[in-house]
Amino acid sequence: MYLKTDRILTALSIMLDVAFYAGRSGVASGADIAQRSGLLRRGIEPVLQALSRAGLLDSIRGPKGGYRLGRSPRVVNLHEIASAVGAYDSSCFPVEQDNPLRTLVMKPLWEELNDGIKGKLGNITLADLLQQAERLGLERPRQIPISFTI
């Protein structure tokens, strides 16, 4: 359920961070992602794993390892990211026989709001967010080419 979880916001933040700092060719370490996001590494690890399982992130092993985008930011929409970490949590509205206002009025309203958010998230891609960051004056780090001199 979009209106209830912080896990979705964490996943969206992680994906935007990786898109901004690493893209498809660079690598962002889990520690760097956590530091820039102001989150604990062990707290974001399950989200990173879920995003990797969904194919949204590629996990790179080794001392220079980390994460990079699994697909182009132009084709990854925000609903897909939310779905990868469990967008809908029906436990927000358990079946209650003794509260008809909650089950007959509030639950349908909440579902309608979530459907609207789902549609909105489906129309926004990571590329859209990257363009917004550029319009706001944020500069992406440049990958300095490696040059060897013998």
C-alpha cells in the first residue's frame, strides 16, 4: 500500500541515488548509498537485495563492487520499483466485522487513492527524476577516464 510504507520511499531513493551516481556503467557501493541517504547500511540491505532480485539493480561483487542500474533509467518507472519491494500491504485493513465504516468506507477510499498513486508512479521514470535533478542544478559526478602512462 503506497500510503503506508517507508520501504517504498527507501527503494525510490536508492534507485535514484544509483542512477545519479553510478548509472549503468559505474558502481555505487552500499556504504556510499547508505551514507548519502542518511540510512543505516544494514537497514537498506534487504531493499537492495529485493531490487537486485527484480532485475532493477545489478550487484557487482569484489573489493570495488557495489550496485549499478540493471536497465536504462528511461525504461524503469517508479511503480515497478515500488512493486519490487512490496507496494501493497493489505494488513493495513484487516477484516473487521464490527467496524463497517472502516471496511465499507475507508478501505475503498484508501484503495482508490492507492490506485491513483499507482497510475502516477507508472508514468514517471528514473530518467524523469534525473532530468529534474539537472534542472535544479545538481551535477552528476563525472567518471574520469583511466589513463596509463608507461
